[in-house]
Amino acid sequence: MSKRDELITKYAADLKDKCGMKPDMDLLTKVTIGCGPSIYNADAATVSGSDTSELATVKNNFLIKKLGLKDSADLDKAIDKVMDTYGRSNRNKYRAVVYYMLTKHFGKESAY
């Protein structure tokens, strides 16, 4: 099993156990691949739910640039909802899992 496959398995477990979602493995794999090499870097692989600059990066680089959404308060609300779903007290919020949930939230699976 490759390192990426191991990470995808870990992300699927997070979606199931921490977020109460049944993951679409095909989409999760595509989102993970879309994250590129950042998934292998301990700092870049996670999203800090309390760091406003980190959340702004998620909004600008992922929601606006990757998914093609227009900047609005809805984007901030969606990020907030995902952070609540993942669990604010959960220290390791994996970037691929956050991106997966945002993709599902906005119905933008076609971006992958």
C-alpha cells in the first residue's frame, strides 16, 4: 500500500468517525491527489481552525480559485460549518478532509 493510499484510508476513517459521513472514496481520492505534495508535510497537511490567515487561504486558494466560487459570506459560513462538523477541539483537521467536505457542501464534485 502506497503512502498516499494509507493517507486516504486515514482520511476516510476521519470522515466516518469524526464527521459522521460515509465517504465517496473516488471523490476523496481525487481531492487528496489535488492537494499535491502538501499531504506529506505535517504542517501543510492540516488546517488550523482557529488561525484566521489559514482559513483565508482555504477560502481564497480552494473555494474561490479551485472551485470557482464567488467571494461571499456563504464561503465563511461553510468553512465555519465544516470546522464545527470536524470538531473544533480536534487538533488534526486534515486538509484533504476539509476540502472534501467543502466540495460536497457546495456540490462542486465536477471540479474534480
